[in-house]
Amino acid sequence: MAIFAVLLLAFLITALFVYVAAQIGALNAALIASGLCLGVILLLWITTLVVRRTPEKRVQDRMKRDIASVAGTTALSNLPKIFAMARKRKAAALLTPLIAIVGFGIWRMLQNEDE
């Protein structure tokens, strides 16, 4: 059954090539087909790179995404408190997030230099 599925796919691709060649010419159809094959090859190559990663690396990547998601949710949940504080103490409330962002940027920069 799998062999017939592969043959079916081959005949469909051939029929598509013949149809496109009849519409725009054989050379243009061949160039388009080769470009599509190159795109499929690149897609499969990228897929194998992603799949080949070790399970530990995938877990670490998932953990980083989860932590970033929790941090974003926490930051958004604290916005009402920040705006309420901004109404009371305007300058200090506006400088606090700015200082936190700059401090986080410096911390990330120093952390990347260690790696």
C-alpha cells in the first residue's frame, strides 16, 4: 500500500509538471519544480536539525519559554499596581520600571559574557 501511495504521489507530481509546462513552458516549469524541491529540502533539513536536538536541550528550551511566559504574565498582572503608584508618586513610579529594565539588560549582558 505504501508503494502505491508513493507511485500515486509521483504521478500527481508528474501530472502537475506536465500541466505547468503546457501553460508556461518546459524551461520555466523545470525551474519552478527545482525551486520547490530546494524549498522542500531546506524544510526537511531544518526539521531534522530540530528533531535531532537532545531531549535535555528540548526540555531546557521549553523551560525558558515557560519562564518567559510566566514573567510576561506577572508583569502584566502588576500593571494596575504600577499605574496606581504612578498616580501617587509620579517621578519615582516612572523611574522604577526604567531602572529595572536597565538593570535587567545589564544583568543579561554580563550573563552572556560568561557563556
